[in-house]
Amino acid sequence: MASASVTAASFASSQVLIASYRPRQLDEADRIAQELLASSGVTPQDAVAGFSHAELQAQEARWMRELRQSVSNLNARIAALPADQATRR
């Protein structure tokens, strides 16, 4: 019985550790996506405009909440740009 308890505790600990990495993974994924978009000639404004037409409110799945957060992060990046760079091409 002790072995099962140790296994369960180990599993729970690993899940907590994995969850603690998630925000950094999402930030890194956003950064990579923004670099890929830029190298493809897609401006942050174009990307946000594309998402504005998508139905991001349809589900409350975890990935959907994370996608909405990524779009919000992209909007914040646009807001932080100097005025001459923030205008759409």
C-alpha cells in the first residue's frame, strides 16, 4: 500500500511541476509565433484583426482561454510599439 501512496504523491508532484512551467511555455510559444508571423510579413495588427473575426468565446476549454490570452498579449505588444511602428502596413 505504501508503494501506491508514494506513486500517487510522485505523480501529483510532477503534475504541479509541469503546471508551474506552463506560463513560461505559453510566453515562449507567443514569442515564437510572433517571430514566425513577422518573418512571413504578417503584422501584429493583421494577426489580431484575423482573430477578431474568429469566435473565441465559443468554448471555455483551457486552450481557448490561453488563445484569448495570447491575442491579448499581442494587443499589448502593439500598444507598446512607437506610434510610427504601431500603424498598420
